[in-house]
Amino acid sequence: MSSSSPFESVANADLTFQIQSTSFFAIDSWGNPTPTQKELVIKALLQPAKQPTIERWGGVDASISLFEGFLVDPLELPFQIRPPCTGQGTIVIATNRKEKGDIELLPTIQNPYVVAAGVKEVTRIVVLFKNREVLIND
């Protein structure tokens, strides 16, 4: 089996999550060790979903976009990240426009035939993208 994604050359998104560091602890004001946070960046290939906006709480919020696609690096979600969870994302959208904003990684159901066949190179993900800003000359 291949150890790289078939989508590696066309990855267009960096998704950043804050996870708990298991190896470093800070000492709080009481002298107790407390876990520290570290960033975990995931690369993905994302495209706008067929349903362009998300209806939540009885209305449509046009500032929230739904993207779907596949993990590129790593090939599977790390055990520290379990949807639904939030983070920051940078996505290169059509015509090389780069946008940055808040993301929410949503739970998805993987294709049972792909799972049964043991194929691990195509982990599907769905992401809400909100509070976006266009990055110029980045």
C-alpha cells in the first residue's frame, strides 16, 4: 500500500487544531503540573460542498460555507482530533484566492466498502468555514 495520498499534489487547505501536549507540563500558581497545548496542522484537499451554506438555528447563515474533501497529510485523523471540533483554517479557493477563518470539523461517515477493503489513502472530511478574511500577498 502507498503511504502518500493520491491528492498530495493538489492539497489546498491547512487546518490547525490546538491539542493537549502529552510530554510538556506547565506549573500553575499552586505548584501543580498542568498540560500545555500545541498546534497540530493537517493538510487537506477541500472543495465547496453541493450545499453552499449551512442552516442552523432556524435560518441560513450566508457567512458559513461548507467544504468537503479528503485528508492529505496525515492520511487519517490523529487520535487527538475527534469531530466535532474547532480550529483555524487557510483554504486556497478558486482562482488562487487564499482565505483564512474559523473551522469546525464535522463528523462524517466513511464509505463502508472503502473501510472494508482496508483503503486508508482516502479519509473523507467535512468542514464548516466561517468568519473568513481574504489574505492578500500572503
